[in-house]
Amino acid sequence: MAPVPGAAEVEGLWLATLQRALGRASHDVKDALNGVAVNLEVVRGRAARADARAAAVAPFADAAAQQLERLTTLVEAVLALGRAERQPADVAVTLQRLATLCAASSSPADAEVFVEMGDVESAVTSVPGVAVRLALAAPMLALVNGTDRAARASAVRCVVQAGEGGTVVTIGAAGRRAAMPDDVADAVRAAGVRWAGGTAGQESNDLSLVFPRA
């Protein structure tokens, strides 16, 4: 009989998963930083001219603001996920942060990640926060990092709903099967997460995760 994964093992698996997500997001962070710097430099140069007109500067200022907004959202998600999760964990809040991180990419052809909220009054769960992160991030990353570039361009949708057993998060993408990776399955199952789907031959390719209520 295999030993039940402990907290230290779950922490280690989450750290490895976070490192993969950060590696993917690092390109996006650098691109956004470069975009802000380049556009601000254009603004600075044009504004310094004696005959400078607002119309000549405004588009570059707007572009810098958009890049900064994108960068701020991503950095806030990174900082939140780098800290210990507040207990009890909120599944919806954690999912939104992870979706922001997993959607970051160096290629505009890669999949977008969307979170849709159903009729959920509370998404607080009894599952430890680190296990919530791992259970959500692992299948999401598997979808966005797929080897088939054409297939992985389809959007990943994560739908949060209230279910009889707790908060249900359904993860799916057209043309691809969402599944809990084998290397983390035992750990998140031992932490109390349950799921359905993700197996060959079933009608839907979606994966539905259930997080018991706190």
C-alpha cells in the first residue's frame, strides 16, 4: 500500500508546479516591461520638442498604460501565489490568480484562460490552500503547455459553480482532454479534492474538480 502524501510532499509538488508557471510567465513580464519602457521613451522624446502636440504623444502614453495594467495584474498574481495561502482558502480567488499566471505566454497564438463564475455564494473550502493551488494549476498548465500548438490555441475555460459536495470547478478546452496529471493525483486526492472526467472514451473532455466546503 502506497504511503499517503504528507504536507511536505504537497508543498514540494506545488513549488515545482509554480516554477513551471513562472517560467512560462517570465516572457510575458519581460515583454510588458519592455513595452512600458519603449513607449514611455517615445513619450519623453516627443514631449521634449518645442512644437509637441498632445495628439502625437497620446497613442504611446495609452500603449504604456495598457502594458503597465497588464504587468500589474500579472505581478499581483505572482506575489499572491508566492505567499502562504490564507486559510481557509477561497477556490474562486485562487483560481483567478492561477488563470492570470497560466494565461501569460511569450506567444499571442497560445491559449487564453477564462474564469466564469456561476451562482456561488461562497467558494471557501476545507482543503488546505496549497493543495487547492496544486489541484487547479496542474491540469490547467497541462492544457496550456500541450505539445500540439494548433490544439493548444483553443481557449481554456474554468467554470466555478456550487455543487452538492462543495465548490465545483470545471476545466476544459475545445479539442483537448483536461486531466489531473498522474504525478499530483495522489497528493490532491489525499488532501480531500475529488474529480470526475479526464479519461479516454468519455463524452466530455472536461475535468470537474470538487472542493468540499469549509
